[in-house]
Amino acid sequence: MAGGSLITKIRKAFGELIALGLVERKEVRFFGAQATGCSPIAKAVKNCTDIIEPQRPNTIARSLAIGNPADGPAAAKMILQDGGWAEDVSDVEIVSGIQELAETEGIFTETAGGVTTAVTARLYAHGRIKPDELTVTCITGNGLKTTDCLQGAYSQHKAIRPRLADFEEFVDEHNAANANSSQDLVLAGESHVR
């Protein structure tokens, strides 16, 4: 959550779909995710109130860094009314969330998606979301927006031009290097067995 408007608009949409008879009424809970360095809505929810205490943002999740969110009171009230919850995660957890989503789902998200992924894991760990419940998470930003937060986390490879032929050449070189490494491992294992 940044300003708090997205979560309230999603809830409104659910209500409209039910009112129009397009979906059947079911219990739906909403959960909010914020960065610890700017978590006024999550703090309000944890204090079981809709009173927002403004904060000075200090987080790598710049797209969520709204210290005095205009729709914060409405978001906190809605989350509490619907039986949901809100959590916040550190910058280290945000980067881990980005990496986990990329490695498991092939989705490269920005820091906001890292917040969502890390908070979702925490909600599962604390039993607020049960493993058998259908859970939808909103990943709303592309990782190319915030590559600076991953600086030093990965080894740098040569840059390639944005051309298909250059990309294919890079993939071929990478596959050849991996094939040679695998062959070396097999040969080393065979000589060890003899």
C-alpha cells in the first residue's frame, strides 16, 4: 500500500460484482503490505485503529513511500472491518522478496512487489493466511524501475545491445559454458569412481 487507494478500490470492485450478480457472495479478507521504513497504514491496523500517524519515509520501496497517505484511514478501517491484517517488512526482506518471486515464478518485480511477496510469506508464517485458502497478490510494478536496489547482489555480466541476435548469442554462450561445466563434473565423477 502507498496512499491506500488501490486496496479500497479492489474491495469496491468486489462489492459491485456481487451487486450485479456476476459473482456469488463469499467471505473476502484484505491484507495490506508496506515497507517498515514507511508503514503508517500497517501501523494503524496493528494498533486496531484507522488513525494514521504520519511518518518520514526511509525505505528502498520509493513507490510506496507515502508518509501521510490520503486514503490511509479508509484502507485501515476497511482491512479491520473485513477481518484482514497488515504487515511491514524491512529493506533486506524486500530484496529477498524480489529474488524469491523472480526465482520461483519468473516475475521480475520492483520493490513494491518485493514488499508484497515478503509480507505474504509473513502472513502465511503467522497463520493469518491458511495454506488451503485461495490468495491473490497484486504485483503492480516492473523490476526494471528499481534495479539500483539489487546493486552488488548479483555478479555483473557483459551488457548486450537490445537486439534479438545479441540476446541469442548471449544465451548460446551461456548454454555452452554450462554444458562444459556439467561435462567437467561428470568426467571428474567418473575418474573418482574408477
